[in-house]
Amino acid sequence: MAKVCSITGARVTRGRRIHHRGLAKKKGGIGLQLVKQTKRTFEPNLRVKRIWVPELNRHVKVKLTARALKTVSKNGAYKTLKKAGLI
């Protein structure tokens, strides 16, 4: 399964990590130098949840991020899932 949130559409993104080396000036060195940039991925904070939808009188299993879970608890399960096209 893809690492994509069902509600917000958050997915894995690519970026870079900056690699430093050297001794800090505070410790007697000449400071930290930028040596290279290495590739890395940023992954969404996904959870698989069973959400009870009272209007449908059943559970719905969705993969969503922690932020989307807060949205569901704030706006209600039925309204949020319907807006995302899951119901």
C-alpha cells in the first residue's frame, strides 16, 4: 500500500540532509564546514484507524496522518470522510 493519507493527501517527499564536519569554534576549531548534501525522504506520520461513523452505523477503516485524525475529531467523522470522497 502507498504511504498516502486518505484525507489530506500527504505523501512521501524527497529532500536533502546537510552533512557538517569540523570542530566548533567554541571548542578551538575553525568552525563547522558544509561538506555535502545527502538525499533523504520525509515520510508522513500515518496511522491505520477504524473510525465509527454513527450516520452509517458502521466502522470505516482508513489510513490517515495524525493531523487528519485531529481534523476528524474536530469536524466529525461523516463530514470529513464525505468531503474526502471516502463515503
